Amino acid sequence: RNNIPYEEVVRLEDAMPSLDILYMTRVQKERFFNEEDYVRMKDFYILDKAKMKLAPEDMYVLHPLPRVNEISTEVDNDPRAA
């Protein structure tokens, strides 16, 4: 609508090197039609130390809280996770 370019990726790792901001949310169980799909996907998008290594040093992580498991506690001390 506003001619803002965007790219859709399946793997978070593919997007990490080009991000300025990463807005993380949990995988929302209420959006799935069946339990099996939720169980299969709930651990797919987890931000961890390995993914943070792919991100620029000046990227910031935003999260609305509360955290469930979508951000590993190993990211807590990273200055980008403000």
C-alpha cells in the first residue's frame, strides 16, 4: 500500500543479517486449528545465542512480554536485547 519493500522468510536465520529491529512474539496457540500443528511449530522460532551471532551489532530485539520460550535466557545479557 505504501510501497514499502519487505521480504518474507521461513527461517529466522535467513533474515537476521539484514535486520535493524527484531520484534519477537510467541507462537500463538490460539491461532492454530489443531494441537498437532501448534506442537510442531511452537519451538521453530526461538531466538537464541546462535541466531544473535548472525545479527548486526546495532540491531535491537523488542518483545511485548511476558516471555514464554520464544527467547532463550542465554540472550538476556546481550545488549541488543534491551
